Amino acid sequence: MFLARRELWFSKGRFLLIGFIIVLISWLVFVLSGLGNGLSDLGAAAIRYSDMDIALFEEEAEFSLNKSTLSEDIMDEVVTLPGVEQVTGVGTSTGSILMGDSDEESGKKTTVYFIGINPDSFLEPDVSLGEGLTKSNDSQIIMDSSLMDEGYAVGDTVRLSGSDMELLIGGFADNQLLNHLPAVYLPLETLREIKYAVPGSDMGINKPINAIFVKGTDLDVESVGSKISGVEVGTKKDTLNGVPGYTAENGTISLMLWLLIFISAFVVAIFFYVLTTQKVHQFGVMKAIGASNGFVIKSVVSQVFLLSSISILIGIGLTYLTVLVLPDGMPFNLLPNMVVIYAFVLLGTSMVGTLFSINSIIKIDPLTALRRAE
């Protein structure tokens, strides 16, 4: 390590250039990670951060809330299964709302995604402002906090577009979005009044819902599916993939990230391979005076470790500074655990890239290197 630090300081110009490249690559990786998570949240944050473990949908619904319709009565069967701790029905619908005192024609309408749940269920989000759903008031709702920017506030009354139904804003919750729309949580009975207002639209199903979300321990998808007829059972991942566009968006960002990480490893490997070939005579002298391959290799690996670690930390710092100047409307969510994971991945790929240099060091013959130096 001592030798590595000395050489880094002595040849700081060339190592600063390599470090600058690693900083830019790591900065881009972390920014893309934040953008990817932001897009994922836009598509399915309400499901992604929920406590559900498995979900039951109508057969052949492809784990899509939009395609599935079940009866809430099925919950009575589900709750008796081994490992099930909590069960709740979920109903969804899109719609438009406007301020309670706004005119239908001239008032500003906001498109939202209604999510009907049972009050006090595990799917009810923690409110950051106000209070949650209550069983005593079917008209009280929880909104995604992004709607505060639209002028909505706790205690306001909102009206459904094309309807006389009014809803009371009880509270706001952070990061509650679905299908790229802000979510509005309300009791299931209230959602049914909105969604199945037209006679016959419920298709004769008693207490219709879109899906049943289950929280529990050691739940087996196949076992639950075999015991409940007329349903398909999926994990949280299946449910997320059933959200329109979620898989495509995440796949695109993930591909870009891993390609960038692969390129960074390749670039670092080339840089250090070139540096190694330029120092063949130096390594030859070290071997001639008794330095082992292991000693020389440790010196090179230490250089890569120090340079990559410092550069990645600078990249993380630049990313958090970037967050401060991003527009409010930009979907960006930099998760700390993902920062740690990608930091170690970048460091690991940089270390793997030194294998080319190590192989060259092992092949160096002291006599040949000394003659070349002469």
C-alpha cells in the first residue's frame, strides 16, 4: 500500500486523468439509477413499497389489476390458509377530480388513480400530513402528496368530474403513484359507488374487487392457487410486472446501467494495462532485487483500489449535489441501498479489470526487462 500511495502521488497527472474518467462513469451510473427508480415509482410505487407478499387475481388476468374482477367473498377462504396474516381487497379505477367549489366546465381537473382498500388494512399508506381513512366516514380519502402542488390541502372537498359525489381530503402520503398517476386511497364501498354507478356494470358479482392482496409468512404461490378456485396467484414481482409499461421501463434502464458498468470495467482495464506495459522495466528491477510477483501485484491492485474508491465516493457526492438542482417534476429517487450496491459493483468491476495487468506482471522476466531498460 505504501508503494501504491507513493506512485499515485509521484505520477498524479496520469492517475488524475484515470480517476476523472471513473468519477464521470460512476456519476452517470448513480444518476441513471435514481432516474430508473423514479420511473419505477411513477409506474408502481403504490405496489412496490406496500407490505403485500402475494396477490390473487382473476384467472387469465395476467396479474393485471385492470383485467381482473373478483368477489370480495373469496377473502373468507383466503384468510383461513396457513401462513396468512392479513388480507385486504383492492379495487382500482381512474377518474378526474376538481375542487369542490369549482365549475365543471371551467374548473381545473386532475386525473388520478383511485385505489379502494379496507380502512386500517396493511395497504393503507402512512400519512405525512393529516390523518388516514376512517370507518366512520366513507367519503374521507388519502392523496399522494404531489397533489399538494396542484392546490389541494387537508380538509378540502373535492368533487368527481361528471358526478355530484364529494370527497373529503383527510391526509397526504408520500410516493403513492400507480400507472404514472397520483393515487387516491378511499374505502372500497366508496370506490364501488364510483366504478359501478351504472346498473349492471358489476357483471352480477357480489362486492366486486380487482384483486386480493395478502401479507403473511412462508406463503407458497402454487399452494394458495391450488386451494382457491377461479384465481391466479402471483408474487409482488408478478404484480409489478402486470402494471402496464413497468417491465419495459425497468428493463431499458437496467440494460443501460449494466452496459455502462461493463464499459467502465473495460476502460479501467485498458488504462492500467497500458500503465503496466510502460513500467515493465521498473517491475523488472523490482523482481531483480528480490520482489516477488505477489508484492508487485499487491502494489498494482492497491493503486486500483485506492483510485477507484476515491473516484466512486466523489461520484456519489456529485450525484447528491445533482439532486439539489433537479427540477421538482423530474422522477428521481436515489435509494441509499442501491447507491451502496452499485458502488461495490463499480469497485468490483474495476478490481476485475486489473486481471489483465496481473497477467502481464507475472510474465515479466527480470533479465529481459533490464536489457530493454538499457
